[in-house]
Amino acid sequence: MSKTAIITAKDVDVFYGEKQALNKIALDIPENKVTSLIGPSGCGKSTFLRCINRMNDLVDICRVEGSIQIKDQDIYAPEVDVVALRAKVGMVFQKPNPFPKSIYENVAYGPKIHGLAKSKTDMDELVEWSLQKAGLWKEVKDRLDQPGTGLSGGQQQRLCIARTIAVKPQVVLMDEPCSALDPIATAIIEELIDELRSNFTIVIVTHSMQQAARVSQRTAFFHLGELVESGATKSIFTSPEDERTQNYIMGRIG
Amino acid sequence: MTDLITPSAQLKRRNASESRFQWYGRGAIFVSLAFLVVMVGSIIYKGSGAFTTTDVALVIDLGPEAVDPAAPTDARVEKIVKDALKARFPEATKRAERRMLYGLISNDAGFELERFIAANPAAIGTKAKVWFRASDDFDILMKGSMDREAPESERRLSDLEISWIDSLVADNDVKRGFNWSFFTNGDSREPELAGILSALTGSALTLLVCFCFSFPVAIMAAIYLEEFAPKNRLSDIIEVNINNLAAVPSIVFGLLGLSVLLNTFGMPRSSPLVGGLVLSLMTLPTIIIAARASLRAVPPSIREAALGMGASPVQATFHHVAPLALPGILTGTIVGMAQALGETAPLLMIGMVAFIVDVPHSILEPATALPVQIFLWADAPERAFLEKTSAAIIVLLLFLITMNLLAIVLRRRFEKRF
């Protein structure tokens, strides 16, 4: 497994002030696969996700120990530039949060600040590619100049995905991307996640075990700040080794 | 289940208290509106007179013995005007009567005649009809604000003066018109000549200095404190002190300006530069507090989105957060500016209370400001300054309304949904 692992977490402890949120997490995340993080509320799965692109740096009282390596580079090394890291590790949030700008500008913003497009035609192509990949192109190609906030919730979330992949990151982190969406929009996004897998490594936090079972190849179960069990999704759902995993999957805790 | 048509006693009480509360609210709004209407109404009623003025026509003899065609600028214009008045009313022979007669028209008449001669060189050597500004008491009589029936000793004009005025009116030599000079003149000791322009310019220059200094400083301080500064004891102390600063009486800032800006740095006294700097000390906390509040109101998801894209904190702030906070920041700025516009006390301390006739052309020249002008005129003994005071208040209110409209327009422009 470790040969294809793009992200390797070792002994990750996270503290919010005095309170320990994650305890000695060790997890390998394989390249070009979908890994889902599941567990009851407050188990630390979102905290772990946000460690991968150092979004936790924004929380003053948050302290991360241990090491997380992406392609053998420790992302918590002092010389690492967070901006460069976040260009490599994009993030889609729980609530769709497009910028209050046009659809085009939403997608073009990342490439613009990272200098990825040399010319206007390059940028147009990149925007189209991203929207195509996010399955949104057909719906918005005639109204790229309209505000992204005017789209429906599911479309907004796909716009956020398009915006994230426009920077061509290696890893896309998704923090419960479907929790604010209806079942149809959710199905579209799930399909999309499956397609994106060929280009990107995806780590998704989800509350829905069905969703984890549908979209992911690997699953990690968190409970009370600990990583209880991780492995192939199929084996986690059919033959969990730990009793807590089994209880959670059966709906007895959570 | 209880009856849906006839409410229970408890529900009746609830409904009654609800409608009672709504009536209290309406009453409060009515009372405050009534105060506003009374205030603005009385100001407009008193001040409207200042926007019209009275002019008197005199036939001026510009013959060779009065104006030398070779050197028209050497003419003794004031004597010519007095001669014309004497010619018009030959019955005034005593010194006291003569003085009353000369008092019918403004002190400025000589300059007016000079301007007339310069503009109409062809009139030299002829008899010309020239309009002169009437004196303030004449003007008040024409506006009907003087009681003709009152005993002579209680009137500002004697029976003789009133009879002259009536004869001028009968001969169609008196006209009323819009008082343009109120907007083109500076202050004057003569109410009929006093204008608002120097105070208006002084206020505009002062506000300009205030804006140029306080806006960038306040915005930078607010953005840094809200977006970048670590939250620790020091930033708490700074925050508390900014809030305290907003509550400091403005005259204290005036004293500070006097001792530091004028005495230590030797900046020019009475200048809009010093006035603007002192006022910006006052507006700084207002803008900082408003800007921080509107920055805080920007949803954190926008910040996360930008940072998650790999935007640096400065990019996230200036590309996404600040534009969304801009309407609130602008509103706070205009509110601060409006406060500064109406502020008098600190300006008194730095000498902007001076009697300024000339319109200031730069921020270094002595100037006065609208509220100070109102204060000065309200203090003046002449009856005619009463309406000037109200008129100046009207101008100040219009200035304020313009600023608020600007704020609304800017807010509409920049407002975005998120």
C-alpha cells in the first residue's frame, strides 16, 4: 500500500488549547483513489481533513504534532509555504461557498493568483476544462458572466469543485460536500467524485455510510479522536475488525 | 381542542399586549418625526428670508466732475453715491438725517459703483441708473418682518427712513431678488453682504483633509486588527482603547491639536489642515469600529474559500473580504464624516473661530467652518443675522443630506449578495 500512498500521516496529535482532538493518527492515503473518513460527530474526521491542507492554521488555539507527508515532503516543516501547499491540496467545503462574483471569475480566480494561464485563451480553456470536469459546463456555458451565487445549491457545489480543480491540485479534500444538498444533487456529485478519481486523489469526510460505500475505495473510521480502523471500503463495511466500527456501521453509535 | 374562533382569555391578553406594543412603537416614531418637522420647519421658516435680498436703484451722475474719463479708477465712488442719495432726497439736511439717509444702502455701495464703472465704461459722462444692495434693516422692512405700527423708539427704522423707503418703492426703484451673494461672498460685518462661501469652502477643505488622513489609516488599522492581528492581551487593550477614544469629548481633541499640532509642530493656526487632522482623530475610532464590524459580518466561508484556493491572507482579504465589507465601511466613513462636519468645539480650540472674510484657497490658509459660522452669526447682534443663522443651518443640513445620499449611492453600487 505504501508504494502508492500519496499522503502519509504518522502520529498526528491535534490539540485545541488543552483539549486533545486527535490522538496518534497514522493513515496512508493512496493516490488516485477516493478515501472516505467516517465516524460520529465530533470524532475528529474533519479536523484530520483540515490538517492535510493546514486549514487548521487559521484557528489560533489549534496545535498539530506528528508528521503528515505528501509525496515524502513534510507539510508541517517550517520551510513549507502554506500557499503552495494549498495549491497542491484543494478543498471543497460543507456549505457551497462560491465567491460573490461571476461564474467565470469564480473558476478563474485560482489560476489567476497562481499564474497558471498565460493568456486570455488559455484561461478560457482552463475555465471550460474545469467546468466540464465538474459536469457544470452544459448548464452554465451561456451565462458565465452571471453571479455564481445565483446557481442552485448543487450547481454551486459543483462550481466550488470546478474552482478547486482549476488549480490542478494533486489532492482534493471534501468536507461533507453533499450534506447541504438534496438527493438528486448528491447523486450528481457522487458520480462526479467517481470520475474525478482518475485525475485527483480525493479524501472525503461524510456522515452518510451509504455515500462512503458508494464513492470510496478506502475508508477510515474515526471515533473519539482516534483512528479505529482503516482499509478497503468493502472489507470495512462487510467484515469490520473492531467492535466499535461494527456498532457504528450497524447504527448503534453515532 | 379549543375554539379557533373565540380566543381564550389568555390569548386575548397576548393579542392586546402585542397591539399595545405596536402602538407604542408608532407613537415613538410619531413623536420623533414631529420633533424633526418642528425643528426643520422652524429653521426653514426663519432661514428662507436670507435667500432673498433687496436692491435699490439710484440715478448716479457720472459726469466729468465726478468721474475723470482719463482715470475712472480714481473717482471718489463713495462720495458719488452719497451725492446721488442727497439728490434723491434733498429734504435731508441735518447731519443726523444725512447719516440715516446714507444708511439706507449697504456700506458696500462704493465698491459696487466701482464695479459698475469698470463693467460699463460707456456710462462715464452720463447719468446712469445703478442698483445697490439695500441695508439689512431696509431689507427686513421689505420682507415685512418689521412692525410699522410699533412706537418709533422701538423700531430699527425711524418714521423718516420709512417714508424714504416708501417713496423709493412708489417710484419702482426697489426690487427683491434671489440672494446670490449669500453663496458667493465670505463673511461680513454687514448682514446684507455676509455669505456662506468661505465657511462652506473651509468645511469642504477640512473634511477633505480629514478624509484623506482618517480613511486610509482607519481602514488599514481595522483590516489589520480584524484579519491579521493575533488575538492576545495587547490586541484586547488596543480594542478597548479604540472604543474609549470614540467616547472622548471632542474638545479634548481640540486641546490636543492646540498643544501638539500648533504649539509643538508649528502648523498654521486656523487652517483646514489642522482642523482636518484634529477632526480625523475624532473620526478614526468611528470608522475603525464600523469597518471592523462590517469585516466581521463577512461570512467566514468566503475567507475559507479563498484561503483553501491557495490565496495568501492578504489576497483573501483584499480580493474577497474587503470588497464585501466595503458598503459597511463606506457607511461608517460617511457617518464619521458627518459627525466631523457638525463638530464645533475642537475647531474653537485651534482658532477656526476667527472672522474670515476671504475664501480660503488652500488647506494652509486661515478658514472657518459651517458650524463655527453658525455659532458666530447666532452670536451677532444685528437682527438680520438671525435669518442668516438659519440659512447657514439649512446649507449645513443640505451638505449632510448630500453626504448621506452619496453613502446610499455608494452602498447600492458595491452591495453584493453572499
